[in-house]
Amino acid sequence: MRRLGSLSVFVLFFVTGTAACGGDDPAPSAGPSDAEGEVDEEDGALPKCELAVSKGPWVVAVDGTTAKVRWESCRSGGGALTFAPEAGGASTRQGSAVSQAIVTTNNEVPFRRTGDWAGTYFMHEVALKDLAPSTCYAYALEQDTTAKGRFCTARPSGESFTFATIGDTNPGLGDLTVLQDTIYGKKPELTVHMGDIQYYSSGLESYGTWMELMRPMLRGAAFFPAIGNHEFEKPLEREEYVERFWGNPGFDGNSDYYRLQWGGVWFFALNTEIEMGDGSPQMKWFAEKLDDATKKPGYRFAVVYFHRPFVTCGDTDQKDALRKLYQPLFTKYAVKLVVAGHVHGYERFEFDDVTWLTSGGGGAKLSKMDANVSRPECVDRKASGAFWNATLITVKPGEIAGVTYDAKGALRDSFTRVVP
Ligand SMILES: [Fe+2]
């Protein structure tokens, strides 16, 4: 048994047979748009979720041949999905491993009838393996065939690919419909998220509402989040929600920091909410794994992303000491892109041959992006603005290029830089 705070997670069983649900389960419901979580106004009792698929699906931990598809169900019993290459090919069915999670906290959301409620939930994970590299797959869940998505496997070094950056996603406040349609309509192969994944504090969303509003992102590409300060805003939120949904999303690390590889580009997610200074386990891990990555065949360059910015002209502090500490590693090992969130808007700095983005415009209350424009680094800020945004970044041989869109789908910035 794995114990996370007061959250108990029990791995119950594997399902590889033909039955998707336990024999005593009712027939699948119409889907996640049911009235999950609505408080019974007659007696005020806590709501009872009966959805076959109550949150998700989403995909984490993708490399060239493996991927993990996750979702939450309110029903006991097994689950399964079918998947096939988008370009055509045989469909394959695979059962899920199911973990029972007992959630002890209620997170009610003012002005919303859908909160996150204490109770027993069933987390499903399908660990796919022996996939083909450089291949995009479509999948659908057997418990609810309207719950479907896509993901792509990682590419070998040298191949071109596109990924998305977004941070501070608060879709209960800022409407991200057009932004997500714009970004995911262009089919990026992975999303890196700068943290502050969901905002209870905005008073406008729960994880239940967030999961519905962020479906295009979650279902459009593999998801690799960093941890932000809003992952801790409610008691046991990290244990009962964040860890349950996003635990161990990458490789060679843990839920706080990890790495992944795509097309010879190595991505490193760091956690600015825990110790990352000189001598910290996190910095030691980063230095060791970055050095190791550069020795891998086909290493091109690295992308590092995290929540609180090392540099910003917006209305928050910047991490001068951390930037000074990490810069030598970035220089030595060819880190060519650094992405942060936390500041709710957009910034692009160019320092020598390294691009630094602030990609924190996922719907949260916009920041004052020029509040500290007198900082000396701000002369190297090439683009900025207080608008909701996400960026698509395409890596090609010898080049990295970014295009940033706002919430109306308008192009707001673009850049092209030379990379190894
Ligand atoms: Fe933040």
C-alpha cells in the first residue's frame, strides 16, 4: 500500500480480459457531462458521483515506445482502452491497472455547483509499451467511448517536432476555448506546463470543472507539468489531487523534477516550490542528469522549465541567485530554451543564444507585465504583454522557432533561433 498523507491508494487489480466493468456495475452513463458533483438541494447531502469516466483521460510519461493513459472513475471495476495509429492500422485493446483512492477533503467552489468531493475514486492507468516511435495514436476508453484522445511517441534525434508551452491554467476565469482550439488544432506532440495547473483560489473552478474545460489540452497531446504554488492551496491538495492525477509524469526523477527526451532535445522539469539551491538534492539531480543527457547519442540541446521565473519584468520577484547558480550549467550543456510561468502574461528575453520565455498566460488574473521594467535585464526583453497565451515551438534541424497566440487565436509573437 502506498500512503500519501491521508490519501490511501491501493493497487487493486489488472484487467486484461473482455469485461470493462465489474459485473455488479450499472450500465455506463452518458459521459462526463453528467451532473457529477451537484449538491442535492433537497437535503444538502454530498453528491454521489456515478460516472464511469469522471476525470480525464490524459497521457503522461511518453517516450519512443511507451506511454501511460490515465483517467478517474467513480465506479469500481476494471477499465480498458482501444488504440490505433492515426495514420491507419490495427486497433489494440488493453486493460487498465486500477488504484482505489480514498479522498478525505471536500473542496467546495463558490458560485459553482460542481466541487471536488471526498469519497472513494478509482484511478485507471494503461501502461502502453512496444509502441512505434514517431507515431501518433488515437485512443478511446471502453467505459465511455466519448472519452478519447491522441498522443504521439517521441522522435529519434534529428527529426522535427512541435510542442506547446502553457502555464497558470485557470480556465474557470479566462476562457481558453479559442486558445486551446488554436494550439491543439495544429497538433503539437507534447505539452509542457509551467505549473499552477488549477486554481481553487480563483473561486471559479474545481478539478472537476477544470478537467472539463481543459479537455482539448489533455486530450490533444502528452502532458508534462511542473509544480507551482497553486498545487498547495488547499489542505492535502498536493496529495489527494495533484499527485493522484499528475504523479511521476516523466522519467528518471519523481513528481517534483524529471526529464524526458524528444528528437534529441532533452526537457527538464524543475520544482521552484522546493529547495533547488546549491547542494540541494534537486540541483544535484539536475546537474547529474543534464551531464548524462549530453553524453547520450544524438544529444542536440536542452529545454528547462519550471514555475517561478528566474527573470521577469512583471509584478513579482525574480530569482537572481538561482539564475546565477544555474547559468553555468545552462551554458556548459547547451540549454537553449528556459520557460517559466507564475507571471500571468507573456515575455520573451534573448540572452546571448538562449531564449527565456514567461509562459504563464493560461487564464489566471493578468499581471502587470511592466511593473519592474527598470530591472537591467529588461533591455533584453524582446516581446511582452498582459494577455492570455500559449506558445507553439517547432524544433527543426539547426533551428528552433516559436509562435505565441492569445486567447482570441491571434498571433502575438514569433521568433527563430539557431540551435545545435
Ligand atoms: Fe504561481
